[in-house]
Amino acid sequence: MTLAFTTARRDGRTDARLISDLLDDFPPESIITYSTLHAALDEGLDAPVKRARVYAAIYAANKIMLREKQRYLKVVRNKGYRLLRGFEHLGEAKSREQRANNQIVRGVEILKHVKYDEMTPEQRKAHEGQMLLTSGLASYIEYLHAVDVRRKRAIEQIRRPLADLQETLAELDKPRRTGVEL
């Protein structure tokens, strides 16, 4: 009887778990090179891993690390990956959000500009349904962005007078010279 699934490593760890465990030894801001990742993944295997397997391992390891360790690896072009510090997660998330929004807009463009005469009626109907969904999603994202901008402006309008008031109160609390010496 053959097993449908057997682990490649004796300890039973997946590539993702191996990478996640490996990174326990690295402090934030460390750059983990491709050669380090290849060596770790190659250990105990019959054949060396290819770059695609490293990418897949990092993708899966990031999910584990975010949930369990609140850490994330970001690509360092032609070198490997860098372990982000906590405050860098916001920038990475915003970058991914912007890329996702751009992809939605590009998807709408692709759906808009099509040769309908090359489609069967069923394909046309499916295409138009997808265009409706994707366009609606793009519009809703645009709406949410506008709401976010308005809220940020409103908060800033509230903060400015509060900061001025705090400054005035600080001035009032300072001891003043009366000109009369005792």
C-alpha cells in the first residue's frame, strides 16, 4: 500500500513552517538572503529547491508569521527578504492596497474594451455580468476613498484648534514676572 502523502522532511515540517522557525533567530530589519533560504529549504532533501519553491515557502510563511509572530517578510530585490519592524506593516499594507486598487481599475479597463462580436451570446452575458460586478467594486472603493479623505480632513480641523488651545493653556501656566520684587 502506498501513501497518498508523505512529508519530504524527517521532522514533518512544511517549507512554510521551516522558514517561520528559521526566522526566530533573526531580529527585525534583518535581510535573509536567497542563499540562506535555499540552504535551509535544501537541508534534508534529495534535490535542491528552485527559486519558485522559495517564493511559495515565503508566501505561506508570511501567513504563519503574521498570525503567530506579528512579523512579515518584504522582498529586497535581487537579495532576498527583509524582516519588517512593527511600524513598517502599515506602509506595506498601504502599498498593497494601492496595488490592489490599481488592479481593479485595470480589470475594468480590460472588461470595457473588448470585441463583443468575437463572443457567443452566453459569453457576452457572462462578460457583462463580470463587468457590472467589477465596475461596482471599483466605484465602491472610490467612494470609500473619498469618505476616508473627508474624515481625515474633519479630524485635522478638530485637531488644529485643540493644539492651539493646548499651546495657549501652556502659556497661561508659565510663571510670569510682575515687575515687583520682594
